[in-house]
Amino acid sequence: MRPYSPPTGQRRGKLRLDFNENTVGCPSSVLALFQLGLNGELLATYPDYEPSLDRLAEHFGVSPDHMVMTNGTDEAIQIIVNTFVDAGETVLIPTPTYAMYRFYCEVAGAIVDDAPYSGEELSFPIDRVLSTQAEPKALFLSNPNNPTGTLTPLDQIRAILQRFPHSAVLVDEAYFEFSGTTALPWIDEFPNLLVSRTMSKAYGLAGLRCGFLFSNPANTTLLKRVQSPYSVNIVAAMAAVAAVDEQDRVRAFAEEVRIQRSRVEKRFAEMEIRYVSSQGNFVLFWAGAMNEPLLRACNQQGVLLRDRSHEIPGTVRVTIGTKTQMDRFLEILEELWKTA
């Protein structure tokens, strides 16, 4: 195994366009918890999730028995693997994608079968997936996919669920707020479907580690058996409720991201920079020979980008933020391209 080593050090005080985080911070109501909602007795006792779960289930439009609160999406992936995958069994993962799918499968001793994204647009490899002969124990689908930003159409997800009825199929919707596409209404229709969401992106709570896993009650009962009983801290659970209660703010931020995403993609096209049309809060583009100079120039000016050339040669991923933040990124990019 190769260790997953995110470059999280020395990021404070810089424009963080590297980890697909919320670029304007968390809702003010979450900050108010630290002044009003928390007290010594609450922090000294083990978490009681019931009040938070009832409100969060209402927000997501499911019943509490269809939901598992997790320590970020990472724990959601981990308990899926722990529940449904044994050592020596095969899992199917389209690539490139979120690294933690492979990480937890390899920890479990599973055999990872890759299905590479293909073509100029890095389209989802639906033909390759459906043509898999042996039914995998699990499939992991990031939708929209990270780092490509591409969206797998719902009819293709339905075809996968029908083709592999005995495979646990995770549809990871970490970037749902920016795409608006979801398979969540299907969790009772397909017994093999699991859907995950996170508070780390649009809601700005990446530092608190809170996510959700949805499926039918038969599956959530099994998933809870392998989950630590207090894996989500009480601050994260309370903050999640405060955050979903500020939907106007979340929707406004997501709309700003969509506007700026279109603007950045348009500028890439004008500069003849190849990119992948995205449905997330980020865009993957080809810097080619300018990869290292761009990363270095941005870093020197306090702007962080994510190098993805280890997966797709010459590529960089930029998180999309506000107009002011994107102005700063584009100014550096355009100045550097003049000298290219």
C-alpha cells in the first residue's frame, strides 16, 4: 500500500483552492454553538445523537432508521468495507477517483479492479463496468467524481444497480449541493444501494468530520454493528444541525460556486487550456509543461492548488470559490501564461 499523505501543513492564512473545501467558512450559527450551545456537562458526557438525528433525517427527507451518522465520508467508506467485503474478494473502483475507496479496500485485503475513466472528456466507464463478468462485492462511485468533476448519469447508476444486484454500491454524493443530482430517493427501491453525503464541502465543516450514510433499514442495521458507538463527537452532531438550518446561506454559496465555475471554464477555453467540464466545486485542467511553474507561482503568492499529475499527467485541480478568490487565481494564471 501507498500511504495517503495529504499536504495539510502550513495552509492557514492562504487562499485554499486545493482541497475542495468551502472557501468562505462555516455558518455563523455553528460558531455561536461554541458560545451558547456548549457547556461543561455536555462535553463531559458521551454523545446523545437522537435530537440531532431526528432533525437531520427530516432535512434529508428520510426516516432516522435509513441513516447512519459517520465521522466524515471516510468512516462511511470504512464501515461499508467492514460490513460487506472480506479479504480476497473483488471490489470495482472507477479511476481516478477519491483515494479512500482503494485505501480501505486494501486495508481489508480486497482485490481492487480498476475501471479507468476514458476519452477526452474523461467520461464514466459505463461499458467497462457493465461488462465485468464476476459480480464484485462492492462498487464505489463518486458522483460528481473527484478529481474529474464529471457526473455519472442516473440512468447509468440505475443500470449498475440492476446489473449487480448482490453488490454493495456506494454512490458518494459529497458534491451534491453543487450538482443537484442524487440517487437518495432510490434507497428503498434498490436493496444494494448506499448513498453518502458530507458536511465538509458546501457546509464548511471539514474540520469537524461529520457525514451521513443512507440505505434501507436492513443495511443500516448491519452497518451500525461495525461502527464505533461514539465515532461522531457531540460538537460535530450539533454543528450539523445548525448548518442545515442555514439553507439560504448554503444555497447562495453553491450558486456563487456554479457561477464562478462557469466563468473559470470559459476563461480556460479562451486561453486554450484543456479542462474537464465539472459539476463539483472544482475544475481539473491540463497545465502541461506549466504544471510546476504554476503551482510554484501560486504558492509564492499564497494561493494553493492541487497537483493531480500523479494520476493524470500535467493536470492541476482548482477549487472554485467566490468571484474575488477566482480573480486572484486567474490573475496569476494569466500572467504566467503570457510568458509561456
